[in-house]
Amino acid sequence: MATVQPFTPRTLDNLKEGALTDPITPGLTIDAAGGVKTWRYKRKVQGTAFVFKKVLGTFPKVNIADARTAARAFNVMVEAGIDPRADAKAQAAAGMTVADAHALYMAYVRSGERKVLKAGTIKEKVEIYTRDMAALHSKPIHTVTDDDLWEIVETKGETATTRANRLAAEMKVFFSWCASRRGKKAGVGLADDPSRTLSGSYYAQKHRTRFLSGNELSLFLQALALEGGIYRRALGLLLLTAARRNEVLEGKMSEFEDGLWSIPGARTKNSLTHRVPLAAWGRALIAGINSEWLVASTRLDNGPMTAGWPKVIERIRLKMEELGGCDVEHFTPHDLRRTFRSNTTRLKIPLEVAEACLNHKKRGLIEIYDGYDMLDEKRDAFAAWEAKLIEVATKAGVADKLGMPSPQGA
């Protein structure tokens, strides 16, 4: 039950959980949940059994005076026996904006009510909303059309088709939630979903097939040997373990024990713990780290170094061209992962073991009944891959600089 208390900015700033009823405006309350403070109106229409309910937005975007003004407009109608839903102008005047609705949506997402999302996924949702949907923020959500959404998607598609697809997919999820039962319960109640025609695969996507050739692998190791220790460690582990970019860059030293790296499900793409056995070079790369983080930031007091890596990769690519006297096509951290996969057949690593090394999710009945994670087989596979890298680096004369053991000790 809502508490009756004088409304002041300080009172509402201090409201963390629960609800307050405005003592001077019948029907007006504000409730706080999950960090969002929502204005709500609720009164029975005079002469009927119908109780009119309306979300008036969120505080402080909608201040006390504006919330009272909207509530008083509804009071005039309900006290006269008029259902405010029939008054289109009142609906528009007190209508919820996209920004208001998105705040409620993100509160629902963070609550984990239906599914607990990874921090990175939530961060991406916020980034897409902030970066790409700014034109919609102040627009009343009930006035948004599919043309409005397509204009945003197509504008993004002129320069970045992959991001345009992600934007379309995210807007589809958001607006469909607003029009869903859950959205209605949260106070949005969008009558018509404008995102129905959007598609997250509107723009054709080309699957990357880039990996480092044998010559490029040698040049990469030579260029890596010229880098500072933290860059050698991060990129060396990306190549050696075939882990995903953020799995390495956001790794913690607490995940390592006796040469076994256990990447928790909270940080993996398939939400399953991935155990990566390290051989001699892998152990050498993580030796002597005096930090909580595997790749500690040089700017933050306590945090991982997650920014600036495209520049590092480009610096290494240019050095590879200089060393080899040849053109080297652009590559990404994920292409290092693909380089491992492209060598598994040559190293006689069975398909199912190679897939386990990449932590690819099992399919169908195999996923249900086969829980074996092939730790021993992965240990042999990663050891074979490390031996191959040591062989290449030794021939290039950079094995010592990279801190690799001799081929006999690998």
C-alpha cells in the first residue's frame, strides 16, 4: 500500500523502494522498483465500475508539477464520468515517451524475471539505445510507426549493415515487449507494435573466412615478439587458446589453477564453463602476473584492458607487412581463433575435439545426453597446437623472445 507523504524533490530522490501517494492530487502515486521511479494514476470513473489506470512517465524526467498537471486533467474527466481512454488529446498530452518505456524495459531486463542476461548483453542494449535510437527518445511511444523505425535502420545500414541488423533486432525485441502482456503490466501497454515488419537479417551478411596462412602465422609471431609484455600475453593467449576476445581480455587470475583455465559460464557465449588446459608456453604467458586481471588496464586502478585493441592489431599487421615485404590483409582477434580451427585437421585433431576446444555448443540429443567435456582430449589438442606454434617461432628465430620453451620441452 502506498504511503501518504508530502511530495518534494528531496522526498522522491530518497525514495528507493515502495510507493508514495500524493496528498494533494487524488489518484496520483509514484513507485520505486529496480532503480526506476514511475508515476502512476489510478481512479474509478464516476458512475461506473471501471477503474482507469495510466502510467505518466518516470521521475525526474517527468517532474512533480508535470505529473500533477496530467493527473488533474484525468481527475476532471473521471469525476465527470468520462473515461479518459476516449479522449485522444489527453492520451497524447500524458503519453509515455520512448525514453520512459525504455527505462521500464531495462528495469525488467535487469530484474532477470524471464532470463538472466550477461552484463555484456545488457551493456550492448544500452549502447544501441543511446547511440542509434536517439531520434526516438522524446517521441510519444504510441505515435511511433514502422516508417520511423525503418528510417533509423536504413540510415545505419548506409554505413554499417551488420550493426543495422543488430539495431533492427534490438528494436524488435524492445517494441514487441512494450506491446506484450509483460509490457502492459509494467505500464506501457502499447496497442500496436510498430516493429512487426523489422528483420534482424534484412541486410545480407558475409561470413568471415579469414585466418592466418602459414607464412602470416610466422610473421605474426615475429611481430608479436616486438610488442610489450601485456600485448604478447593477450594476443599470444588469443592465438594459443582460441578463446573469444572478451574471454581473454576480461579474464581474472582467479580462473587459473595448476595450469587449467576455467572460464565461467557467466563469461562464455553458450553460458557453459569452458576448461582450457595450458601447456608450457601458456603457463609461461600467465606467470608472474601481480594483478587481479589477466590483462590489467594501464589506465584504470583496478580493471581489465578492453579498449585500444584494434590499434594494436593494426600496428602488428603493418609490422608483418614490413617484415615480410608483402601485403597482409586486415584481421581481427576472432580470426586468430579461426586460425586454430583451420589447423586442427592438419594436426589430426578430431572434429568433436576441435569443437570442444572452441567451446561450441553441442546440438540435439548429444547436448542432452553427453555431458563429457573432453578435458584430456582438449589437453592433447592444445599441446599439439602449442608445439606447432613453437616450431614456427623457432624457425623464425623468435621463440626465445616470446618466452617459449624449446621444442623438446614443449
